[in-house]
Amino acid sequence: MIKKQLIPRDISWLSFNGRVLQEANDPTVPLEQRIRFLGIYSNNSDEFFRVRVATLKRMIELAEKRKRLNMHMEEDPQKILDNIQTIILQQQNEFHRIWENILGELKAANIELVDENHLTEEQQKFVQTFFDEQVRSNVIPLMIESLPQLPYLRDKSIYLGVVMQKNNTAYQQKYALIEVPSKAVGRFVQLPSAPGEHRIILLEDVIRFNLPVIFSYFDYDHFNAHVFKVTKDAELDIDNDVSTTFVEKIEKGLKNRRKGKPVRFVYDKEMDAGLLEYLIRRLSLSRKSNLIPGGRIHNYRHFMDFPNVFGPSNKSRQPFTHPALQNSARVTDIITKHDVMLHFPYHSFNAVIDLLREAAMDPDVISIKLTAYRLASNSKIINAVINAARNGKEVVVMLELKARFDEEANLEWKEILEEEGVKVLLGVPNMKVHGKLCIIKKRKANKIIQYGFVSTGNLNEKTAKIYGDHCLLTSRRNVMADINRIFRYLENWQTGIAHLKSCKTLMVCPVNMRKELELNINREIKNAKAKKEAGITIKVNSLSDSKLILKLYEAALAGVEIKMIVRGIFCAMVENKKFKKPIKAISIVDEYLEHARVMIFCNMGNEKIYISSADWMVRNLDHRIEAAIPVYDPEIKREIKDIIAIQLSDNVKARILDNSLSNNYVSSANEEKIRSQLETYDYLYQKILK
């Protein structure tokens, strides 16, 4: 029954990535951003295969075992996998169509990608010199036929499969692999060009041009090289060996990830047939595997960093200081008096960094405790807390080592922090700490003052420039009491979950958020049935929890007005003639990534408004530590409602979420165009001018 009422999660996710592809195809989007959206689409696809397709393949293996044991599985993973393959191939065709159009527009702007066969004499000399000085030391050819085992192939790299031959015979040939060192050198090389022109060559083409030099030892005179890449299962298997520490288990898991099974093999369709068959055999791939033929270029994720050859940017929208903080030297002085809600990327993230820097230098501050999930590479957050530790403060950082694809970076941060005397918490077994929390304690005149923040997004100054998030700075005693309870649990999780259960103000996963959400929905259902005002507005990244979706269906059947803004996964089937009021559901994909989670319950006009770190997914609600904070300040409540109203009125970048996953844009015919991210910037900026 549930299965018929829900859209499969993975199919819904592919629909979201299709919306990213729509941005790359939108002629109103600046050309450099359209190229970046192609990079984002490619990066998203890679992660999807590494995680979700790999999971489905594991489920298929499990299903076969269960079939032998007469066990039942709710969904057929093979059917979903077949559907994924069909959609991916359709999207790939659309991707290449868009890329061909973009190449034409680049050419019209005197920007051209040049391959190794179309270089001027000056450019040939430049490529030879560049290879000798920058690339050669990073290139290690692998003569794979002489190796008993195929070497480890990196998951995020691209490789050149090289076939060497002699012109006078077809019988003598050798195979070799070369990893393209994009990480060390960069994927794009700008060539000498005429004034007003930009010629760019890809790193793999620089290597192709120099193949005779690389393989001069073998005396071959014909070289054929094509790009391929392998995507592997990225699941981090943590063993149960009680003799190893959690850190050792993570480190072992990262090493084992290198051995993950291939889940996708993407290759240039012009690749030598013999080499292709050889690689498929050596990688133990089957024709059932995701073997995806493509064009000459792969790993478009690097196109997120396409060279800035587009002239000066016209972007005038820069983050600005929150008006409440503009006339104060110290953030601390303001938030100990009243709440401040920061809206990123419109407001500057510097306020968060300044708050921690102030605490690091304040002689009255006793301690700083915060959670960290994904940090910037040269994190100013970490620098601030290290300075606090050097100044004698007690500093506790909950560092989530299981943050997918950030495990290695967080292990490095662990070592750095511990060397500086910071107490590093490493999480809770079988649970991720995903809540974004901070509490600062100071003693002044024998009185303890506590303040901090709850955020929907990561403590990351780089992503705060491109992710849409909310961060509530507050000193409310009831909120601080709950943050203290959460940290008491994180520091002593072995003693049980009682500290989390004692939270009175925050909704906390996995103990009470699901229950509180259901209570709020039930209240709206009751009010609707009594012919009273009833409404629910939700903004999340993903909505896939079947219990809550069915509860929303129940609300819609009762006449509750439901509005939803969901960027990514959306498993609800909202088109149902039995609903007394139609559910409005949209997705906004634009320049900034909509990352905030907001919940508004009508409550007969006395709205209950929350911001949260948790999506409406089983993994968040039942298997992570998350926090949702109620918004009390009337002005901030009005601000949140206004921003959500702007987003719900978007008719430029909003797509309709329907049962058929059509991704149709909200119609703007005969209406004033409203692009919510621009309107939100203007709305918040006007508050400075008042």
C-alpha cells in the first residue's frame, strides 16, 4: 500500500539532478554558471553511483539470499536499478546536447577548448614545456599487461587507456594506463592566444600530445588514447573488532573503501575495442554493470572550476552584515540581549567567526563547545577555537568522523585540535551527529552567562557563501539548557540517552522530533476537522519518510492547507483528488543551494515556527542526532514567514513537484516575475536602509 503512495527515493533524486541540468540549459543563466551547473550535475551523479547505486547492488545480493530463505523485500531493487539506468542514459544524452550548445556559445565568445591535434606551432612548444615542467613528474604509466593484478584505480580520477602500435604491423601492440593528475596540476591549461581570445586545453590532451615522449623507450610510432573512469562503492564498512579504537576503524574503513566494488564504468565510445574488453575483464565487470559509453570528455565535475575567462563579473550581490550587528563592536553584546537570525548567504558568515573569536579572547569566558560536520579546508572556525584553547579556555569539539567523503579531512582536524589541547569528541556508535550547535559559557560577577547558536547549515565559511541557511544566535536560558543536555550526552553517551530525553525546548533526534512533528500535524488535522484555521508549511532538502508523508496525506484529506518547498528527494505523491485542499509543492534550484529546513504550523494563527538541521528522512529522524529550535522573537518569526512567502511565490526558478516528476516550471504568464533568491536579498538588504 505504501509503495503505491510513494515515489521511489532514488528515482526522485534523479529528478532533482534533472533540475540541476535544467539550470545548465537555461539561456538566462550566465554562461560561466551554466558550465558550473554541468559540473554540479556530474559531481552529483558520481556521488549517486558511489552511494545509492552501490546500496541497491548490495540489496540485490541480499534479496537473492532472502529469496533462498523465503524472506520478503518491500521494493524490487533490480527494477529500480533498471529504471535508474534508463533515466541516466536519457539525462546523459541531454547533458551532451547542452554541452554542445555551450561549446558553440563559448566559441562565439572567442573561448575555445582545443585538443592536441589543433595546436599552433607556438602552442605546441608551450604544451611541450608545460608538460616537462608541470606534468611529467606526476605521470606514472602503468604497463598493465605485465601486472598480475590490475593496480588500484582511484575513484575520483580519470584515466587514459593507451594502445601503442607500430605502423608496419597490427600484431605488435601494448596497453598502458595513465592517471590524469588533475588534482596536482589542474584540469584546464590556458594556452597562448591572440588578443581577445582564450584557448584552453584539457590536461589529458596535454598528456596525449606528449605520449611519444612518455613511451619513447618502447619504440612505438602510433598511439591511441581514450579516457575512462571507474566509480566504486563508497560505503564505509566499520568492523566490529572490539580491540580496535573507533579512529582505527574509520581509518581501516577508508583503506577498504579503495577496494570497493566498481558500480559504474564510463568510457569514450571511440576506445579501442580490444582495450575495452580487456579492462572490463580485469575489473570483473559484467554487461549487467553500469557500462556507460560517452564522449571524449569525462569527469565534468572539474567544470565547477572552469577558468575565469569571462571578463569581470557583474555580480553586485555580496554578503552584508546583519543590521542588528552593524553598530556594535561585539556580536556577544548583542546576542546576550536579544536573538539574531542570520540568513546565509545573504548575511555575512563573519558574525559566527567573530562570535567565536570574541569568546577566545574574552577573559571571562570559561568554555566553548560546538559540533562540526563539514569544515572549510582552512577553517576559521577551527582557528578560533584553537586560539581559545591557547588562551586557557575549555574547548570541546564534537567532530563527526562519519561525515561521508569528509572522513579523512575530519581525521586530520582531530589531530590538529588534540595537539592544541582541544577535547575532541568522536561521535556515537551507529549514529551520526548532524545537529549544528554551539554553547559558550562565561562567568561575570559570580554569574554564569550562556549563549551560542543553532544552525541549519555547516560551520563552513566557504559553503556559507553559496548555501541558503538560517542560524539563530541566542542566549535564551531554555535553549542553552537543552544544548548543555545534548553535550552531556555526547560526552557520556555510554551512560544512556536520558540527557537527550530530558530536552524540553529543542526537538531532538532520535528521541522526540518525530513524535513532536506528528503531534503538530495532528493538531492541524484536529483544527481542520473543527473548521478552524489549519496549515502546514515545510521547507526541507529531502522528504522521504513514509510515516510522515502518510501523516501529511491524512492532513490533506482533512482539509489542512499544506505548502512544501523541497529541493531534492521528494517521495510524496501530492496529486490526489480526495485531498480537500490541493498540496502545493515546489522545488527551487538556482545560483545558491537551498539548504535550510523550516517548519511552520498554523496553530490557529499563533504559529509554531522551527528551524532545523534535520530532513524528513528515516536516517535523520531515527539514526542521527539533530536539533530543531523554536523561533520565539516576533520580528524573526515575521522575517522567516516573509522569506518563505517569497520562495512560495517564485515563478522563475521554482519547479512544480508532481506525481509524474515532470519538473515543469511554475508559470509566470501574465504575472510579475519573482526570482526568490534575488527578492530575498533585496528584502533583507532593505532592512539595513531603514
